[in-house]
Amino acid sequence: MSKLYVVGTPIGNLDDFSPRAIKTLQSVDFIAAEDTRVTIKLLNRFNIKNTLVSYHEHNKNERGQDIISRLQRGENGAIVTDAGMPAISDPGEDLIRLCHENGVEVESVPGPTAFATAMAISGMRSGRFTFEGFLSVNKRSRKQHLEDIKNEKRTMIFYEAPHKLLSTLKDMYEVLGDREIALCREITKIHEQVVRTTFSKAIEKYTENKPIGEFVLIIDGAAQEKAEVEYTLEDAVKMAKQLVAEGMSTSAAAKEASSVSGIKKGEIYKALTE
């Protein structure tokens, strides 16, 4: 049965290319690539001889059907992106969906992924997080995206290009407020760097220093609201008794317990004196 192999490629350091990924790209009938000019360099580096098929955002509808037809005829194919795992903020998502809709088996050959790697080295809260990808270049869509997530309590992850970084930081600061942020750049490359800072300080830094390299932004979620403690009369009376034991008068203890618990002073005082 034919398959489409979803193959992860290095996000910077070519030594991260797995032996299984190399073997897979050597064995399939064709490789669908986001940018054949980028992929051919990778193939040449590992002496992989195979046929490349261009598959990207602008030809995915027509080319996707062509690829599905080849797979349904019994060929095996692979899909790669320029860097990282296909289908993560990538048109490969559409091809994989087509495979599932047309009964073509899909198999993973995992490799590095920028957002997960950045999350791991950022030191930010990672118990729960949400991947938001790239902000739209359209001002209205961009603002709406940020408005939609301003109350998100989970850590948020974005991708951003260096030439758009400063404007993105300013837009985020305006909508989300001044939050803690980790800026991870050049992941797995020689100049890999994690900058832990805040929006305001990052804006100051990159106003004075031109951003270089592709960035992953890890942003702290909205502040958690403290849950209100609900007190019962029993709780308030216990609190008042403790205050009396510490030397406070019954009336003063009832008043203090009332201010903390929200229970009426008279009810607490009555329970204390019964």
C-alpha cells in the first residue's frame, strides 16, 4: 500500500538530520518540497538522488491533486518543508488532509520542530501552552488575533521574521500589556540565543539593535486571578475564637472575623456568646 511520509528536516544544524529521514528520502518515488532550491541543497549534502516536486502555498490546490493521484497509483512519496516538520504553519497540512480523505496512508518520520525546541530552552511555563504560529500581516486580522488571546492563561508561542519583529512586539505590548517574554533565535545554529525579558525592554533592545535571525516568541499567559475564598459561619467563628484566645475582646474579634469572611458581625458575635 502506498504512503506519504511526513519527514522532518533540520531547523539549522544539519547534523540533526536523522538516519531514518535520509533512508526514507532515498527510498520513495518522489519528494514534495516547499522550495526545491532549498531542499536540493539538503539532498546534495547527504548524497540523496531523487525526484523533487514543488508543493507550496501558491500551487497546493492543483499540485495536491497530482500528488494524490500518484499515491493512489501505488507510488510512495515524502513531503518536506524548508526547515522542521511539514504541516506546522505550512501548506503540507492540506496535502496530509487530502491523504486522509482519499484513503492514502500517512507515516511520520519526525525531526526537529522550532516551537517545541524553543519552549524547551526558554525556561517559561511549559505545563500548558498554545501554538499561535505567525501573526497576519493584515492590520485588522492581526489586531483581532491579539484581542482573541489577550485573556489566554496558557503560555503562548509565535513565530516571527526579523524584519517584522519590532512591529509585532509593539502590537503585542499594546494589546497584551507588559508581560514576560522569551525571544529564541537561530535555534540549533552557531548564534543560538534565548533572551528573557519583557515586551517593553525587548522593544527598547530591538529599536537600538537590528534583529537578526528567525525568532520564536514565548509569551507568558494572562495573570491568573486569585480565587475568592468562601467562608462559612463556622469558619468565621473559629477565626474569632482564635483572636479571643490571643487577647482580643469578643466584640473586636467578631468585627475582625466579619471583615475577613464577609459574614455578619452580629451572627459571629451571637455564636461566640451562646
